[in-house]
Amino acid sequence: TRLGPGYREVDGASLIFAQLVEVMIWVCWLLVALALLLPVSGSCSTTSELQGQYACGICQELRRGLPCERYEACDAGSRAEVEMGCSSVCRRPNPAANALSPSNLKSLELRVSRALGSKGYNFLRISVVSTSEVSPQADFFDYSSQFQHRWHQFYLHTALKEVGPGVVNRFMVAGKSVSVWLPPQGKGVAGLLIADPCILATTVIGLVGCTFGEIHNTRTNTPLLINTFTNSTDTDFWSISGDNFYDRTGKITEEVFGSISLEAKSKIFAAVPGNHDYWVLGKPFLSSGADQCGNGFMQWYGQDTLAARNVTVKSAQPPFDFSIDPGRRPLGCRKAAPSNFLWYNQIGNLGLVGQTGAYSLDTVRPFMQEACSWASSQSGLQLLVLFGHWDKPGAGASSEMAMPQWYTEMAAVTGCSEFDKRGMLKFVMGHTHCNDPHPHGKVGVGFRVAGFGMIGCGNYGMPIIDTTEGLVRVWYFDTSTEDLVDKVVGCVSQKGWRSCTSLAKLWLSQPIPESRLQRQVVV
């Protein structure tokens, strides 16, 4: 048989074999294509469940005129739903419930974040988000501007401040006395770990379904639990590892944060983005020009990132890179620059490295080397924790950038490898909606903290990392029933969570080994 110019003659058996191989290759490509087209969830859910989760968002996109073929929603039922205004798939807001909620007493939108580690230990970024261009405190903020690109209803006022470790630092902000605490360098600390929180919004329509929002009453209980645990002096910081309230416009975020206390907002806060913080339906190929593509996220949460490397005290420069316009095309949006989401810093004896899986490994590799080199030279830094969102590839993240593999990549980088050899390199993530230790075979190393209302395991509770008393411990307070919520809140609000650990599971307890990094430790 002659296959064409340049090819040798082959017998019938070889041709049949070659054709079989070709068919197998096409089958493999078909399976890959199907995997990409199916909605991705953090659990072993059925397709119908996933369609239900995203039904409101897809229906609203169709109402905006986007093509139904994109969502495989061209059937008569979908068309009828659009014509009815998505009334059966979108949960309508309940203004009465919102007005009657005693917890929804709006507090100052304060953010306290650690300065990028290269700036030194004694610095914090202090920010306020407001709805006015007028600075909330004269001669306090160095940069004040309307949000750029997305969430234009907000204004950011922010400044880098030098503070004293180990003492209460008091500032007047918007006429309120704000007390800020930075633990001494090298001292054991504790922080609250959250990812993928969702609520049944009472003021706006949520485009992504919060499956367990009603069962766990997340609209009330999530702010209540954050307030309870962070109001205690036992807690030094708190964090959210992506998919922060599944918010395209900023309205859901504003509603939730209005219920978080000023005491909680005065604590150091850390945040990294997830896939839904770029594209509300969770996948780049389902994105539209209405998505925030990380822009609202980065300004609302006020982290001091690589983009702010050269922004120092009294600098009026914006602490973000606004060079990439996400655009307003009907389909797709351009992600904000990666430097807006990459950071490293130290709190007490704990080093934190924040990343995003939405960019390539080659893009972030210089940051990885910089962060590991920095960590290896810090006084009193005993434990290094990597913060990210994706626990598996897909939904915008490559296999190398999902946290389990990214941990392996970081463990090979000089500086971080020394922490890993001592068992002092860990990682925290979300994405798959479960609260559980040691997922993906990373025993004693990885922790998933994403059980906060979305479809998945259905559990709900408060994880805490604790580096005091010469140990690395991860506690988990189960609050999956109202009875457990009452017990935990009652105990912690009266005694602090350290006196309530009988109500918690201990996910990890590991001695911190001696190392040269313990030099100059403040105790």
C-alpha cells in the first residue's frame, strides 16, 4: 500500500495497526475535550448537580445575549427560563431578611495586611475601602483612588505604615480608634484558615449556587464565626484562600464584610485568589467581559504584593499594576497582571507565601526563587506555609500550579528545600469544597480548608494553624450543625479558642526542630 510521497511501502497488518493507533489517539483527544467542556467541581458530583450550581449564572449570561452554544443551553427549556427572567433558577434576594439581621451592622471597611517581606518586618499596609473619593482620615493615607477597571463603586485609601512589634499600635481611622497587633518576630502565632466561602445573598442575586448555604446558615454563621475567633487575642491573623464569596460585581462581598466586626478587620489579613475571583463561572473559556478577572479582588483585599515592591512609606504610587485592561468584550476578559497576587511575608515565627494558579510556572518561577531566598534569611522564621487556591489542575490552573504539585516545585528551590527537609514546609488550599487534612497523599503537609457552603463534602468548620509552644498544630472546630455552632461560639466568645480545644479535632501536632533560623528569636 502506498501512503504518499516520502513514505515507505507497508503491509496490510502494519496499516491496520497504524489505523488502530490513530483511532486511539482520536479517542484520547475526545476524552480530553469532554473533560474540558464539563463543568469542574471540587467533588465527585453529577453533571445535573453542576448544572444546578451554575444555572443562575448561565441563565443571566444568556439574558445578556451571550451565545447559548457556549453553555450547551440551546434547548427549549433553557430558552423558556431566559424568557421568564431566570426566576426559577436564581434565588431572589430577601431585603426583609437582610434588614432584620442583627449581625448586618456595617463596620468600617478596614484592611490590615503584612508588607512584602523584602520591605522589612516592622511594616503593615493599612487600607480602607469606601464609597467616597474623600479620604476617611486626613494626612493618613498616601494613595486614594477609585477602583480601577472593575468595581467602580468603591474607592481605595491605603498607606504603608511602620509599627512596633509586640505592642498595641493605635491609629485614628475615619474617626475610630483602631488597634493593630504585630507579633514579635520569631514568636509563635495562630491564624484562622478559610477558603471558598459562599452565602445565600440577601441583597443581590448570586450567580453561583451556594449548595449548603441554607443548611449551614452561612450568611449568618460565617461572619459570626470569623468575628468570634478573630476577636480573641488567641488569634493573630486570618485568611481566605480564594473563591471569595463568588462575586462578580462586589455587592456580595460588601454585604458579607458589612457583618464582619472592626475588631476582626483590625487583625492581619491574608488573601489569594481562586478561579471564581477571575471568572465567576469558574473557567476561563466561560468568562465574559463582565467578569472581574482579579481586579476587584486585588483592590478590595489590599494585599502588599510584588506589584507594590517599590511603593514605600509616604509613596503616592498605586500599590498595584493596572497595566492590563480586562476589557469589555462580550466573551472573555484579560487577567490582571500576576504581580498583583504574589506575595511573601512573616508573622512571628511563621512565613507565608501567597500564589495564584492562574498563570504559568515559568511566569512565577522568578518569584518562587525570590520568596525562598528571602525566607531562608529571616530571623526566627521556623515554619513556611504556602497559600494558594487550586488543589488540582483545571479551571485555569496547570498541573504544576495546582498546590500539591506547586509545593513539590517549591520544595526543590534553594531556600525552601531546607524547610522541606526539616518537615517545616506546608501548604494550605481550597477549590475542592472540603475541610480535610492531608489530601492528595500529602500527609502532614497539605491542608484543604474549603468546606464553607459550596457543593462538595458538606462539612463546615473553622481550621486554625498554631505555631506556639514549640509545635506546629492544626486545629479544626466542627460547626456543621447549629448545636455545634452554639457550643463553639459560646465557649470561644467567653474563654478564647485555646481554652476550648476539647471541642476541636487535632489535624496535626508536630515538634518544630531547632535550626539556624531560630537565631535572634524574640520570646
